[in-house]
Amino acid sequence: MTTPDVWKKSSYSGGGEGNACVEVAPRPTRIAIRDSKAPSHGTLTVPAPAFAAFVKALKRPGGLS
């Protein structure tokens, strides 16, 4: 039996309903990502270490530029 994903929106998701962002859900070895405006349109999953490296790069001065 699988457990349902617990989705979390970014704290930078914008005003109003806060649906102008992506949502993430941790899984045992991967991170699931979906569009908050169209959650039923599918998800992208990436290995957890790759997602952690991506977030770390975003937080660096200058980001991913």
C-alpha cells in the first residue's frame, strides 16, 4: 500500500490563493514536483540529493545565473 504525498508550497508562492508556484513532496528516495495551478497534470520526480543541490545553488549569491 502506498501513502499519499504530502505537498508543500513555496513560501514565495505569491499573493491571492498562492497558486503561482510549484509544490514539492518528499518521497523515500526522490522529491516529487508539480505545478500548483494544475496539480492533476502530472509530476516530475528527481533524486533527493539532486534536488538538495539545486536548492543550495538557488540560495547562493547570484543563484543559477
